[in-house]
Amino acid sequence: MSTAREPLRLGTRKSLMAMTQSGLVADALSQRTGHMVELVGVTTQGDVSKALLAQIGGTGVFVNALRDRLLSGEVDFAVHSLKDLPTGPAEGIALAAIPVRDDPRDALCGPCKLADLPRGARVGTGSPRRVAQLRALRSDIEVVPIRGNADTRLRKVADGELDAVVLAYAGLKRIGRLADVAEVFDPDQMLPAPGQGALALECRADRADLVELLAAVDDPASRAAVTAERTVLAVLEAGCSAPVGTYAAEVEQKLRLTANVVGVDGARQIRLSASGHPDWPDELGRELARRLLDQGADQLMGELDDEPR
Ligand SMILES: NCc1[nH]cc(CCC(=O)O)c1CC(=O)O
């Protein structure tokens, strides 16, 4: 048990983005609870091997090492990018808090807006969701698969290897690279990944003291929005690399959810919206996912399986 004198140990990945977002959570938690928080850097599989990340599809590779440290008691809680958390429950782990969500939108980093890039411009992204939506916006551009952290991706633009890259606005903000942003995509143009821009605090489910303490930084409105989004993803049984975009937010006391599934060529997409009570985000997510499936979402996603990843 931690006492007020003993700092809480926060497990985090060691990248600049992860350390920055963990530092923000640590500060907010200290301010609200009076507890000191100490950051403990953890190397995850996803940080060690990029080849592995491609091979095993990415789901959970950034998350499992942190969960192992929670279960062994080496750290008290962990901070993840919610987007990187698999949708299924994890044995013995509690999702103790979802803090106020940052800007969920995607951003284009390059010399100009997407519409002003030259014909056949090379735009980098590794996400099938972004690939499909980019092709829907500009069928002439060449989408180039890339991996690596945000800095590495931005360097490819600086080096002239690519004309532009698409990254999450929230991540760019956390690493101090907003000056590189040429355009922020409105959700009408590009729906973000489920949970994008939000963070997740996890601890051991049997640590009721921690579950209660961490709730100090939970934001119910953000939690409702990302729960609706992640339920769509879960029902469509799509991993983090699936071409599923979502965006939920409270509008006039209702939770409004929009989701799309886009074929890999960008030519066909199914896009639907629904509103529901903010207290029942799972129901809203399930309903919208069912409607997407009724309209052929599984067939659109299935076609992706024949594509090289
Ligand atoms: N998969 C990597 C990842 N996980 C979370 C973010 C961005 C920050 C966020 O969504 O909270 C990123 C990078 C990106 O997509 O540009």
C-alpha cells in the first residue's frame, strides 16, 4: 500500500510522446490527490522491434509490458494512449480513469494543405484507416506505408523522401511539433481512430484503493465518448489497424456518434451517425455497429484481408 509519503509509481513507455503525456497525468493527479508520482520507464515489444509490430499486427504490443509490470506490482498504475489499447477486457486489470480527451483529429504535416499538394504527391501513413480516407479525398496521391515514431515520420518530409505525412494532432502537440501541421482534418473529411487523443490509466483490479484514487482524473464525458467509439470497433471485431473511423461527442446533452468503414481504394464507404443517452454509450456503439454490418461493413473490411499489409 502506498502512503502519502511514498510516491505512486507510474509505468510509462519511454518515447517523448509517452513521457510527456505521462508527466501531464502525474501532475494532474498530484494536484488533485496530493500524492507524489514517480515515472518508471518501461520498454515494450513495440518499441524494440518494428518488424515484430508488422508481423503481429500491432494490437497490444505497446500495452502488454506495462500490464505485466502492474500485475507483478513493480508499478502502481500505467498510462497508455487509449487508441493503442485492445478493445477486449484484460484479466486482473482495471481501466481506472480516462482523463479529459485532447483533440481527437488527424493532421497533415507538410508544405501545404492536401488539396494544394501536386498531382501524384507522396503521402506517408501506416494506418489502413488513414490510407482509405486519404484516397477518398484525393484519388491521385500515392500513399506510402511508413512506420516509426512521429519524429522519424516527420523527418521523411524534411528530407524530401515524402511530400507529407498524416499523424494524430494530439500526439504532435505532446511532442511540440504543431508548427509542422499544415491542415487539421475535420471529422467530416477524416474520421479519427476510436479513442484517438484520449489517455487511459490502468491499475490492478484488486487494488480498490488505487481504483478510487485514480478516479480523481477521470472525465465522464470523455469516457462516454470513447466507450461508444471503442464499442463500434469491438463489435466490428476490427483491430487497431482496421479501416474504421469514429467520432463521438456530447451535443446538447446527447451523445452523438459517427462511424465509417472505408474500402481500401477509398472509392466506397459506409458512414452512419446516431445519437443516444450519454449514460449508455455501449448501447449506442453496438447499435451503430449493427447498422454498419447490415449495410455491408464486413464485406468492405474483408476485402482488406487480400491486400498486403
Ligand atoms: N499508434 C501510435 C499512436 N498512438 C497514439 C498516437 C497519437 C496520440 C493519441 O491518439 O492519443 C499515436 C501516433 C499517431 O497516430 O500519430
